[in-house]
Amino acid sequence: MVGIQMSGQFALLVGLLGALWIYLDGRKRNMETADMWAVGFFVGMFIPPIIGAVVVAVLYSQKRNRGRGSYPVQHRR
């Protein structure tokens, strides 16, 4: 099993910076759930350690709107 070790202070800093980035990016993209994604990332940093944050970050990057508007881009036929 692979383990990643970091100090508690560094993990806290990474958790806060990652949550802040997700929150600001989500707000910029008009996502109503930006705050919940940020909380999920921060909690995921500690339960289970780090792997949860990676999972949340990957899911967030797949789920977020690609454009700047509140609606996904629609393709014309």
C-alpha cells in the first residue's frame, strides 16, 4: 500500500488552498454548489487522508461547467 506523509500544518495549508481554489473557480462559473465542493475537498484531505481530496478534485473537474455561464454549452446541429 502506498502512503503519503506530510505534516499536519502542511496538510491544513494544502486543504485550505485547494478548497479556496475550488470555491473561487466554482463561483466564477456560477455554480450554486461551489461551497459544498470546497468543503468536500477540505474534509477529503483528512478523511481518508489525501485520497479523498484527490477524488473530490477529480469529480469536481469533471462536473464543473466548462464555460463561464451558468448553463453548459449547447451544440448546434
